[in-house]
Amino acid sequence: MLKSSFTIIAGLLLIQSAVRSQELDFTVSINADIVQTTERAIFDEMQTAFQRFLNDKKWTNDRFTNREKIKGNLILTIQDQPSIGRFVANAQIQVVRPTYGSSYETILFNFADRDWEFQFTTSQPLIFNENNFSSNITSLLAFYAYITLGLDYDSFSPLGGTPHYEKALLIVNNAQNSGATGWGQFQNRRNRYWLIENLRINSQYEPVRQALYNYHIKGLDSFLQTPDDTRAIILQSLKEIQAVNRLLPNAILIIAFLDAKNDEIINIFSKGPLDIRRNVYNELLKLDPTRRSKYQKIVQN
């Protein structure tokens, strides 16, 4: 009887652990080929430490099962090591979202951040306090953890990512006095400040966030069942984004959306009614004229 009770309790604890699992499932890759150093082991340790920081921490109070974890990639290219323990890098952050009823995974976010400067030494603990600036590396990692959560939640419910963007904004505010690059309003306009400005501070961008929801829930998730209806919904989403782009051109949020979605949109509209495809092509030329030659595939057949 005692053994049976113990087994039941152990099973309940395992179930509870599963439903309260961590939210993120990031793969971290570090390329340090151009750095001249004999201490190569630090890059393996860095990769493991960053991945554990993202994946082992519980970022919300929401319940996640293992299959609900949000997939992502953090690709760091180390550009320089000015001194021992100090690194300068470019980062590529990608967030992946499943689509309903299929094995297809869509890229939700694809963003290049060229302002990564941080300290990291062997056996360094990565300590993060959301209310205070502890270090640039933990602020960088936590910022993108909350951006990832916000975008994923936005894609499943209208403006659902707001609480997570609030956390990301707090990190930006705390980091601005650190002197580190990439956090300031008057620095590069494709930095972290302007990303969170678009996502949370400036309400004029809310139609873009709403369009993200419509694109995924009402559009992409229904593509296998109703492809032509899906194409019409995605066209409308692009028109809503273009309405914002007309008022606020070159916004980092819209650029990041198109960096993530341009190939997918071309594939979606490689077939379907010609009038819809022509409309999509025209909207894309307004939004993203630098990819004109790519978008011509939409209307070529």
C-alpha cells in the first residue's frame, strides 16, 4: 500500500513538472573562427551557458508542456576579443512557430542584432534580476527571451504578448545607464530600443501586431484546409501592415517581419488566383522594394 501511494505521488509530481515546464527550447550556436586565441574551450562553455540560461529558466507563470515549448535559434558570430573575457559579436535571433494540423514550422522572427558586447569568463554564473541591471550578457539574453515570448503570444491571441514586452521594456530601461551599445534611443535605429518601441511603446504599431495574429491564426493555421481563403487573409494582413508603413516608413518591426516571412509569402502565393497574387505583389513592392526581383516569382506563372 505504501509503495503504491509513493508511485502515485511520484507520478503526480512528474505530471506537475511536465505542465510547468520551461517555456523556451533554444539552440545556441557560436562561431568564433576569426578570433585569434588558444583558449578555444571558452566558446563551448559559453554556448552551453547561454543555452541553459534561456532554456532552464522559468520566464512566466503559465503552464507549458514539453511539446508547447517555443523553439528558437541564437546564432552568435564573435567578431573580436579586445581583452580577456570581453567579446564583440553579431547575433541572429530566430523564433519558430508550429502551424496547426501540419508538420510545417514557420519563422516568426528573424532579426540581426549587431550590437552585442559582453563579458564572459570561465565558470561565470549568469545572474539576472529583472528589476536591476546585473550584466550586459544576461540583459541581452533575457531581453530576447521576453521578445520571443511576446511574439509567440501575439501570434496566438490578439496583442497577447503585451505582458512580455513590458518585461523586455524594463530590461531596456535598466540597461540604458550601463553605457553598453544597442539599448539607446539615440543610437542605431535598428537596435533593441527601437524594437521594443515598435512592439510596446508606440501604439501606432498595434495594427502590425494584430496583423501578426491574423496572418498566423486566421491565415497560416488554416492553409491546408482553405488555401484560397488563407491567401485572401494574408493579403489583408499585408495591407494592414502597409497602412502603418505608409505613416511610419522603415520601421524595424516591419523590416523584421519581412526578413522572416519573404520566402514563405512567395511560396504561399506561388499558386492561387492571379488577381490575388498581383495584389500581393503590389503590396510587397510598397513594403519591401529591395526584394523586387524575388517577389516577381509570385506573378511569373
